[in-house]
Amino acid sequence: MIKKIVIALVFMASIGLSAQNGTVSPYSFFGIGDIRASGTIENQMMGGIGIYADSIHVNLQNPAAYGELGMDVLNKVGTVVYTAGMSRNNYRLKSYTEEESPSVTTLDYLSLGFSLGKGLGMGFGLMPYSSVGYNFLSEREVDGQTVTNNFNGDGGLNRVYYSIGYEIIKNLSVGATINFNYGTMNSERLQQMEDVQFGAFDRRTSKIHGFDFNYALNYTPKIKEGYTLRASVRVNTQGNLVSRNERKIGSFSNANGVNIEEVEVNLYAQNLANTELKIPTTTTIGLGYGKDLKWFLGAEYSFQGLSSFENSFMGVDNVVYEDASSIAVGGFYTPNYNSFNSYLSRVTYRAGLRLDKTGMVVNDVDINNFGITFGLGLPLGRSFSNLNVGFELGRRGTTRADLIEESYYKINLGLSLNDRWFRKRKVD
């Protein structure tokens, strides 16, 4: 029965991930779209850090953390953890002259984690990797006439992953994840001129797939009784993606939008029918300290050599890429995880912040992101399962240089179900 439930959930999630529109950000016009948060709600609400690991939560960012499943200080073995998350992102998109407030709701991940024995764990699941979803206008004067370009796009990449983690010696764990990325990106440019009967269109489609790997090393020594230092190094290797491309150009009637002419461009002659997308390696180092089952505070620094990124088929003229970096700080506090008379004492309170240098330079302006996160981990009964609720406030971009300032308010909802939900009952 459990196998049937899992198969059904995976099938529904794969359909949902493929069909959903994961962003409405104009900055998804660049690169391979908006790169989505890769952590669970629990990690996202601590500024997105992936250092912390325990026996009852899956850590999607840090494969070495699977070695801690079923290894808490009370020896409560959680053999199976099912986790899922979704979010609603509310935007305020602001230029010098206009303002809009769109929103989007998405499924963020679906994952299973297993303890295979003391110090050994594995997991697999589905999640979005990037999302494309933009629609904006650009106007300019040419020989006294107004030329309007309407840019819109959709799609993105999804990810299927498999992870394994192992504690090779006491307090030292290693882990690895293999990711298969796949999806379709669509873009369209419609050009119209004032007092001209017909407009022109340029439609491009890229079907993309490829692998990347994530390696992790965790060191978790006890500083003193009940207190643990956590240090980690993670390397997400270069993603080598293959893109199969199509392009159609033609004209349409400005009166009714009907195509007048459509021509499929011979991309083989331009050596663009099949292109490579190399997503540069990301390295993350983290350090944290805390009292077991009580509180934790940590920080991470990530670096990506994005200056080497290139998309020769979907490339645009007004963007260049520089090396990207990110700083994140976060933690949690649980007043008394084992309280019998106070539910609020068993709630986990999380908070964090992050500053991202995205590496995108648009119209000679750096595009940066700043976010503040906070949330609650709500226990479900007396089990190790919990409902996680989170919030994020942030801002990206600027109104300078004819750009868009993007303010956002994100609501997250995640569910982490421990093995008690799946344990087979025995009758004597």
C-alpha cells in the first residue's frame, strides 16, 4: 500500500512541476531563468543555510546530512521521512512609471529520506531547478516612429535527484547527490511599429537536459556535553546541460493577431540547433554552533564562477555575467522539545537573512537580492512529524537604468512526516 501511495505522489508531483508557472519575475528573462531555492522550508527559514542536520528532517542541500537520519541523541530511530513543500510568492514590480502586484503559487519539492542503518542514509525526490515567467514591454523611437517590443516567456527546468550520506568515522560524514535536470524554456518577442499594418515575431524553444553532482563533507565534534560545532563544505559541480533548439520567425496582423507568415529558421546552418549550457561550479562553506535539541546559529558563504556562463541561443545584449556570491546567517530556538504541558514550548522558532550577489549585470547595473526569513516548526501531536510555516521578505533589482525593482513577500508551507506514519503495525 505504501509503495502505491509513493508512486501516486511522485506521479502527481511530476505532472504538477511540469505544468506550474514558477515565477512572474522579469529577471527570469536572463540565463536559464530564476534559480529556485534548493532547501526545505526548515532550511529556507534559517536564511537558506544547509549546515544543520538531525534525525527527523531531510536536508535537500547537504547530502552528508543523510548520515544523521535516525541518529539523534535520544536514539529515536526515524527510518523513513517524507517531506513536501509549497509556497506562494507575492510580488510588487516597480519601475519609474508603473507598478504591478502579481503572485504565483508553486510546489517546491517532494522527497523521501531513509535511514539504512547507523550512520547511513539515502533519499530521492523531485523539485524545480529554475523557472521562467515574464511579460514586459519595451518602447523606443526610430525615425520618429514608436517601436514596441513585447517580450514574454515561460517554462523552466525540473530536477530528479538521488542522495546518499555516510558517517565514515565518528563526527565526520560524507555525502553525494546526482541530479538529472530537464525541461523546456520558451521565449517570444513581438515587434510592432506605429501606423504599420503588420508586426513581426521571433519565437524560440529550448528543450534542455543534463546532469550535475553535489558533494558534501560535514564535521560535527562535541565541544562540550550537549553542545556541537558544525562545519561543512559543499561543492555543486558544473552542470553540463544539452539544449535542443528551435526558432520560428514571421509576421502577424496587428488588427487581429493572426499569423501572416511563419518560417522555421535553419539553426543547423548557424550551429545553434544543439548547444551546450555549462552552469559553473558552486562552492559553499558553513560554520555553526548550538546546544543539541535547543538552539543553533550558523553562517554560510557561497561562491560561483558565473562569469564563464553563456547561453548562445537565448542570449541577450544588455546582460553580462560576473562571479556570483551569497552570504547567509540563520538559526533556530526550541524552548523545550519534550514539554508535556506546553505546546508552544515544543514549537521550533526559526529566523535568518541572506544577501545574494546574483552575478547578473543588466544595463551596467548589478542585480542583487536581500531577504529576511522567519518561521515556525509546529509538532504534530507527540510524534516526530511536524508542520513548517515560513515567511520571507525580500527585494531584488532597482529602478535605475530602466530596470525593475522587485519586492516580494513569500509564504511557505512544508510537511515533514516521520516514520511513525509509515510503520507497519505488528499484532501478537
